[in-house]
Amino acid sequence: MIQQDIPLTVTLGVDAGSKHIGLSASSETKELLAWDVECRTDIPELISTRKEARQARRHRKTRYRAPRFKNRARSQQNQVQSKQKGWLAPSVEHKIDTHLNRIAAVQKILPVTKIVVETASFDTQKLKNPDISGIEYQQGEQTGFWNVREYVLCRDNHECQHCHGKKKDPILNVHHTESRKTGGNSPSNLITLCETCHKEYHAKIKAGEIQGPKDFKLPERAESYRDAAFMGIMHNTLLERLKKANTKIEVVNTYGYLTKNKRIELGLAKEHYNDAYCIAGNLNAKPLEQCLYLKKIRRHNRQIHKFNFSKGHVRKSNQAPHLVDGFCLFDKVLY
Ligand SMILES: [Zn+2]
């Protein structure tokens, strides 16, 4: 029984991703929902198959059709304008749609009062102005370092810059090229090394075998900041549309470096729904033991889009029979 006089606050955490979406709703005392949603990855291929099919059809000798060349809305504008209009690739549109309709699905079953979305793994604004102030200061200066750390890992493509993955060590460290004291925590002083190489480097320095980064095949200063190169347009659009769709409740964003930090502190496994649990921010809530796995599938499989239909030109029915032995596709079965 929910007591009416105590307002129930339910926070929904969303781990936005291009392949997997983690969703977790929790009150202050317990986690109420944990979902792992897999997005479709087949869209770019389907679109290019369609393009091929259309081009082939136009080149075939077919009945006369008046030329249609002014029916391409996007090509009439240049790219800058189409960006302003908010045109996104169909695969990106799908991903945003999936986020929005799964969030709406949660809102149908739970009275969500706040939505927190992780929009990026690090905060570009903070990289430019690394001054610690306000809340940051209370959280300790390490939080700022976690932000830079995520950035450096991302910049180096999550790959050891010495062996480039040849040593197959999955644990990555962020190494200070110059010592922390003299070089500081700026991204240009940091480089990604796997733990094996990192230990090797320090052992060799200690033994006097090598003098500095040059002897270890490392650049002396890493590449400087590349603006917005990794920032997906997807995340920003998602946040915008989410705010538009939910004007009555609070929609805020957070960064991956903060949640990763929390997840490791709590000793949770690296799963999207666990990230979402940390994003929601109710860290005293009792986590659920299981998550619900959802997978987005193509809803149409039109024969018209297929290249080779059966011999004798007999078209098969457009779709597979809905019911097979009393079951339809993706039924949940208790056995
Ligand atoms: Zn390595």
C-alpha cells in the first residue's frame, strides 16, 4: 500500500547508447524497474539495399515515367540548412525514437517524477574550464580527474598507445607523461596505457633502462583537444526532445564519468541497467536482482524490398504467418 500523504518520488535513469539502452527506475528505498533495451543495427544496410534496388529499377527499361527530380526535399538545401532543420540519418532517428518510446513505456506503468539522462561520457565544458567550483569542490578534486580520464580514454579509442592492444590486457590505465605534480591533469599530459605496459614502463624507468616516454615509443605530448569530434548529435537531440515531451517533470542530464565512478564504488557489474541505476541517483535503493531484456526488431519484411523472389514469379505472402503452433514471434513462454 502506498500512503497517500507521502509523495512518492520515482526517478528514472537512462543510460543512452547507440546499441544498448539501460533504464532503471527507483524510489529512495528500492529499485522498481530495470530494463536493458537493444536497438536495431540493420538500418544503414537496409537503406543502402533500397537505394541499390531503386537505382537498378531506374536503369532498367520500364514503362515511361515522367522524370521526378524535384522531389528531394533535403538536397534542395545545403548541408548547413538541413542541419538547422534537424535532419538526422534514419538510423539515428530510430535510436532516438527507441529511447523516447521506451521512456514513455516506463511512464505508463510508473509515476515518474524525474528523468536523468546520461548524454556523454565526459563534460566538454569542464575540459575547457577545469576550475573546480561549487558542488565540484565538495565532491573532491578527484571527480574532475575522472572527467579528464574518460576524455583521454575516448580520445585514444580505448586502446593502449604502446602495444595497441597486442598484449590483450583489458585493463586500461591513464598514465601521466610528466609527473602529476609538474605536468598536472591536463589531457595533453595524459595517455592511455594497458596495465601491463604501464607497469613495464614504470619498472624500466626505475631500473634506469629508459629515460622518458620517447624511449618507450610514446609521444612526448599527446594530441591536444579535438572539439566536438566525439560528441554525438544523437544525445543532444534526445535530451532536447525529451524536454519537449516532458514539460511537467524535471529532465536533467549527467555525465558518464560521474556514474562510472559511482558504479565502481558500489561494486556493480558493468551492465547498462546498472549504469542506469547509478544515473537515477538513488544509491540507497535496494537493486533488483534481474533485468528485463528487450530487443527492437524490424516490424516489416516487405517482399518488394527483397532482390530475388522465388522462381516462377510466384510471390510469397508478405509476411510470415502470425501464429505458428499457437505461438507468435517473441511470445514469452513459461516452461
Ligand atoms: Zn599495452
